[in-house]
Amino acid sequence: MSTNDYAGKDTLPPELDQRVRSELAADERLVWVGRPRPDRFRGQTILLSFVGAFCGGVPLFIITVGLMVAVGAGPGGGLSGCIPFLFCLLPAPFVLLGGYMLVAPLWMPRHIRRIIYAITNRRAIVWEPAWFSDRYTVRSYTGAGLRRMHRADRTNGTGDLVFEEIYSPSSYSSNGGTTGSRHQIGFLGIDRVREVEELLRLTLMV
């Protein structure tokens, strides 16, 4: 393989290809590039839709009840006449957020297609796009940083190469404990995961 050839060449759209190349150092060359399969995140997408239906449905019900009460009460004077309508406005942002989550199957695949993975002769790189902007978080892993890497296989040959797990606490208990979620970082939902793992080990960990 020449220095201009690498696995996954010509598989990225021009704008993503340019983003990858702008990250490389002068003496750094690509070995492999790829992106996750959108169907890898189908479960999360469906769950997000259900959560959105609940988070948007409950506030919408509250707004509906509030409007019915306001209309039934008839016109009122002064501040007291505005209170029912002000009460109806409070849950409105949650309705919008719930609606956005409800239609996750429409926008989630596009977000996933913006994720980029790459292996160079010096490091493994993960580009994670922001949710509400064009910004990216770029994470790099050298051979030493991949010692705890593990693989999750699927029967169709796809899978995950997990480099690390980031724990995000969401609540704290009175005894000092925490609850939260773990965010996996790595090459998630890729085709031919075993071949990519072998290439990664031969390139950076030998």
C-alpha cells in the first residue's frame, strides 16, 4: 500500500474527508478511515423517540387542561386574568424538546453519518459532532492509550472497538454514592470489526 492509499479511501464525503486531512500532521499518513453504521444506534433512536413522546405529551396535556380552565373561567381583569395563560406557557419549552426527541428517527441518522473514525501511522482518531452546531470533539489515542481496548462482536461481522468509557454522574445520594451513565468512546458500529482491530494493533500496538 502506497502512502496515498489506505483502507476506506473515497468512502467519505468531500467535507468530511477535508476535515480528516486538516487534522493530520505533516509526517502523518492515513491507514484506515470509516464511519459507524446508522443501524447500530437504532435502539437508542427508538428509545429517544419514546422518551420524547412522554416528555412532550405530559406538558402538552398540562397546557390543554390549562387552556380549558382559562377558557371556562371566562375573561378576567388585571393580573388574575392572565395567570391561567401564563401557566400554560411554562411547559411550552418541554413540548418543543419532546417533539424534537420524538422525531429522532429523522435527524439521528444524519448526526451519526457525521461521526468519523481514522487510523494513522501515529494514532487512532475519533471525531464526534456536536448536537446543535457544526463543531466537533476530536479524540486521539496512541498505542499506549489503547491497552484497555475491548471488542464487541455481532453475528453479521459488525461491532464496536471501545477505547474508553466516560462516566457522567447525574445524581448524588446522601451516603456519597452517585448514579449516572457511561459513554463509550471508540470505533462504534463499524463493519468488519475484527479486521479493523487487527489493523489497529499491527499499526499502533506492535
